[in-house]
Amino acid sequence: MVTEIAQIEVKPGTEKDFEAAVAKAKPLFLRAKGGRGMELHKSVEKPSRYRLFVKWETLENHTVDFRGSEDFQAWRGLVGQYFASAPEVEHTQTVVS
């Protein structure tokens, strides 16, 4: 299992619209090949900063399957207008739980 962590900065004043768009997009991640869950977290100290956590079976499920899909284009169409800058994305694996 791989966790995608995307740090997303949104344009100030668009937070609620961004959150609504992510909620609308959640099914895109859940039906994706290898998609096993998604959560959006909002920073308390920096209210325009979010972290998107997506669980994937494999790294390739995200980087190849999802990013090469029409659902990825739909995701970006729903949320891209709110980005203040390009998201910073990394992938992690659990080593202690």
C-alpha cells in the first residue's frame, strides 16, 4: 500500500468552493484502479493549505493508471481553478502503525 500526500495551496477566499469540489471528486479516486481511500485535511494555522491523502495499492496505480485516465482530467477540471500553485506530491509507505 502506498499513500499519496499532496500539499495543496488554494487561492485565499476559495477554501469552501475547493472543499466542495474535492467532495464531488472523491468518487473518481474510489473507482480508480488501486484506489483504496481518500481524505482531505485542512491546516489549522494556514487555512489556505490542504493535504490530500490517497491510498493506492501500488505507486503505478497513481502515477500511471490514474494520472493517465480521464478521471484525472476530471479531477483537475474540478479543482485546478482553485490552486494558488502547483501541488507538491510525494508517496509514502507505512513502516510503523
